Amino acid sequence: MMASKHNYTYMVKCADGSLYTGWTTDLEKRIRTHNEGKGAKYTRSRRPVELAYCEVFDTKEQAMSREFHMKRLTRQQKEALAGEWAARKEKEGSLSDKEDLITESEAMTDEKPDANTDRHIGKKEI
């Protein structure tokens, strides 16, 4: 039987304070790629980036769907997600332990996006 491969929806905070949302199958490698200037075009001129939020999913489709919905959240909603995630991680003692990432059941909300969104849409270079 094949090992389970996780898919991550993540948000990074860029050096200029902006937020970028994407998805990947290897979170650590993706953050490193962003910081090497080889990631998304948006983040290349906004380095360094740091992980601000992350969720884990079983399928690529789930991760991509969550990315799509997160990009439609307001900046305030995105910052609230990141703040809650950081507080939970701090309480648990780790911001980098992938086993403690938010799972899809914890992540889904009924919030409707606001018309005024802070989003960056484009193809992901994964």
C-alpha cells in the first residue's frame, strides 16, 4: 500500500506585509523555494516570506478548493486565520511541526467572502 501524500493550503506573509496563498505537496520545500526567489512570481520581489497559516488535506482537489476560497477572504479574515493559527501553535509549542497542522475538518467555515478582497490569483509553480 502506498504512503499517504498530504496536500497543503498555506498562507505566507511577505516582507512587505502582504499575504500570499497557495497549495503544495511539500510545505517546507515550497517555503524554501519562495525564499530562494524560485517560487511564485508574486513572492519573488517580496522576500523573505514566512509561513503564516497552513491546513492539510488528503487530496489535491481539496487543497486547491480551500486555496480558491481563502483567496476570496478579506485581508482582515486572512489575518484572523493566521492569528488564530499562530496562537494555537504557540500554545502547543511549535509553529513548524507538520503533524500539528490544521486538518480539513477544522478548517472549513461557513464564512462568505467580502467583495473587497486582498487576493493574488495566478498559476502556482509547484
